[in-house]
Amino acid sequence: MAAVARGARTNLGLLVLLAIAFLTGWLAFAFATAPSRWSLIIHATSGFAIIALLPWKSMIARRGMRRAQPARWASIMFGLLVVVSLAAGLLQSTGIALSIGPLSAMDFHVGGAIAAVPFAIWHVAARRVRLRPADMSRRAALRGGAVLAGAAAAYAMSEVVVRASALPGAARRFTGSYEAGSRDPDQLPVSSWMFDPVPAIDTSNWSLRTPGRTWTYEQLYAFDDRMTATLDCTGGFYSTQDWAGVRVDRLIGDASGASIRVVSHTGYDRRFALPSASKLLLATRIGGRPLDPGHGFPVRLVAADQLGFWWVKWVVAIEVDDVPHWWQAPFPLQ
Ligand code: HEM
């Protein structure tokens, strides 16, 4: 009986920890500033707590395997995906392997976690956790607290080990990203949020639409507003480059509204609060040279202090309207 109660608590604990890890992972992706680090500290602690509970979970799973369970494969799949996500998270944070074949460790990490979600929902519905009052006792709370404290200590220790053994992870940014090709545009990786292909744009029949007028490439290229900014990509790299182009506040003039919508040739778009216009640069150059197609030719947005998916490439329109800037999916859906 006691074993069953402990099993229920372990299952519930795992579920809560998985939810925390999932949410804080996305929260970290929402920022390229300090909140990202805080989210990742909670993220890593919950990840280590999941690892700490795995021996208990494997005992519960083995007990379950002895019984005939419907759709057992789905439980196995769920477990496998979580383990893949955990392992890839550790490969990324230690820097032991940042890519596996053509995919990055982050692709496996986030991909594994997303793929696990439907299995997690099924698992919770099909194998209900039945808690009793005794499971919520002071003792149980103390045990939970001890697991969390142990996980936080293990995480802190892992950071010490990464540094002491000079693993590549010691040099990663607070967002978990690794430096790539700073101030060397040829070495800047090409990446897009999801599946946008690189378009071939001919500037002789291209123009940028802004409130009240359109601009040719030559007109935009004549501006020389400069900004040094770090592109930090959810794929796990960052790169500091010298960008030049035109500040967005110059392009929108005195247009009034609540937000700025920056639209790509591919249909991809992101909204920004109107007062941030002077901090946004529509870049025509990187390192003193025109952009290349992979990096957004003819013009791309530079949104310092925001993760790469805000840096809209191949921009064709900058609109100002009354839609609030927060009225958009937190992460692009295309
Ligand atoms: C099943 C859900 C997840 C689990 C159990 C999990 C667990 C982990 C673990 C154990 C690490 C290594 C921590 C470290 O040593 O620093 C990690 C790293 C990381 N995870 Fe997750 N994760 C999950 C989902 C996600 C999601 C959905 C995202 C983003 C959308 C994400 C973003 C990250 C990032 C950016 C790192 C690198 C942190 C660093 O290097 O400091 N994770 N994760």
C-alpha cells in the first residue's frame, strides 16, 4: 500500500515538474534579457528534479509493465521522448554536442518536449493519479522540498563541473546560446523560425511599404544609421554584428496607432509597441556589406534585446495600426 501511495506522489511530482520545465523553457524563449536566465535556473532545477525521480519512476513503470495495460507503447513513447529531451538539454547546456546529424541539440530538446505533450495528456487521462490525504502530508511536502533542494544543488554543482572541466558550456551566454561568427558575417549561421524558405528577391521590382509611402532599395540603402546588436537564436547560437540601415521611427514618421507590424515577403510577421520604433533598425548592411539572401536581403529587422524570431527577414511592409502589440501569438505560428 505504502509503495502505491509513494508511486502516486512520484507520478504527480513528475507531472508538475514536467509542466514547470515545459513552461519555463518557453518563458526563457520569450526573452533575450535577464528574465531568460531566471527562467532557465527554474527550468534546469525542475529538469534535475525529474532526473532525481527517474529511479523511482522506473520502479513504478516496471510494476506497471507486469500488468496488461492498454496502449503500453504510448507510455513507452512518452518516457522515451522525455528522456531524449532531457539528454539533449544536457548536451546543449554542457556543450558536449551541439548538433546531432543535421539537427541541433536544441531541435531535439524542444522537439522531444513538444512531441511528448500529446502523450503526456493521454498518459494523465488514461492512468489517473489517485491521491489520498496522506499523500499531501507534511512529510510528503518535506520530501518534495528535499528533492527540489537536491536538484538545485545538483544544477549548481553541474555548472561548477562544466567550468572546472572547461567544457564548451562554460562559455555559453545567459540564454544558453553559444557564440558563432561575431563580427564575421560569413560565419553567421542562417536560421529561420520554422520552415520559411530563403526567397530570391530582385530589388528592381521590390519596394518597402510604410505608412503613407513606399521606398526603393536604393533609397533605404542611402541611410546610414548604425547599431551593434546581438542576434540570439532559439536554435542555440548568438552572434554580435555591426548592422547599418534606417531606424524604424524615421520610416513611420508621425503615423499614430498602438503598434508597428513588420511583415516579411513570406507572410511571417511580428508586432512591436509603437514607442520602441527608435530602437528598431531596418538593416540593409551587415559588417559594412549588403545583406545576403539567407540573412534577409534586401532588408531585415534588427531588434536588439529580443530573440532572433523577432528579427523579421525579407521585410516588405511596416504598418502602424491600433492593434495592441501584445495581440499576437507569443511565438510565431509559421
Ligand atoms: C519536457 C520538458 C523539458 C525538460 C524536462 C527540460 C529539461 C532541461 C534540462 C535538464 C536542461 C539542462 C539544464 C542545464 O544543465 O542548464 C535544459 C536546458 C534547456 N532547455 Fe529544457 N526542458 C524541457 C523543455 C524545454 C522547452 C519546451 C524549451 C524551450 C521552448 C526548453 C529550453 C531550454 C534551453 C534554452 C536550455 C539551455 C539552458 C542552458 O544552457 O542554460 N526546454 N532543459
